Amino acid sequence: MEYVLIFMGIVAVIGVALLLWLVSIYNRLVKLRNTVKNAWAQIDVQLKRRYDLIPNLVETAKGYLKHEKETLEAVIKARQVAIDADGVADQAEAENQLTSTLRSLFAVSEAYPDLKANQNMMALQEELTSTENRISFSRQHYNDQVLKYNTDIQQVPNNFIAGPFGFREEEFFELKEPEQREAPKVQF
């Protein structure tokens, strides 16, 4: 009888220790998932800043680029597609397109010396360059957090808890085309 009580006590201690260990793994996965969500929110903040700058940029350029209506419309359309994008992969693709159209706008504006010298355009160029740098940093931070999270949910024993509790891999925010890995040149 005495051995049975000792054995049951040992089993109970092991059970409690195992439960605490599983709870700590679960809590770590929750923390990592929330960190990924926060990193995505930071990208969202920077993208919103970028989207807010683009109409000002287009309006400033409009008066000078009367014959470049297609370019301006492409920028506006790409901005709206990026705003409406849903999910990491769609957002990355939309951002690729927006970056491409902004490059077209900047390339066209090189042919207009008055536009290049315009104070508003120069200020917007500075703001956009700063925003592009912030977006790059936010993307890097997000991808770092996704890497940590995905690694954690794939490792043993975490994967035994991750699957049943709905922890799924997150997508990286990747740029598909090599030339889009660089911030657009906005020299005016």
C-alpha cells in the first residue's frame, strides 16, 4: 500500500510537470504568433504611410506631366490594388506592382526639369525615400519573426502542440522579381 501511494505521488508530480511544460510551450507559441501579427501590423503602418504620400506625389506631378496620363493612372490603380490586397502573398504582389509603377513615374519625371526642381516634389521624394526605407526594415523584421515562429512550430516537441491547437505556418513577405528588391530611385 505504501509503495502504491509513493508511485501515485511520483506519477502525479510527473503529470503536473508535464502539464506545466506543455503549457509553457503553448504560451511560447502564442507569444511568437502575436509577435508575427505585430510585425505585420508595423508593415501595414508603413504601407499606409506610403499610400498616403502617393496621391500628393501624383497631384504634384500632374500639372507637369500632362502628356503622361497613362503613367499617373497606372500609379493610382496600383496604389488601390495594394490597399485592397488581402493576405501576405497578395500584399507582396501588389507592392511589387506599385513599386514598378512608381519607378515608371520617376523615370518619366526625369524628362521634366521644372518638376525635378519643384519644392513640393523634392519634399515628397525625401518622404517617399524615408518611407521606402521604413518599409524595407519592417519587411525584414516581419520575416525574421515569421522565421522564428515557423521554426518553433516545426520543432519537436512543439509540433505536437502546434498542430492540434491550430498554429499554422505564416508566409514570408517576399519580393518575386530581383529588380524589385531595391527601393525605387527617386532622384529629382
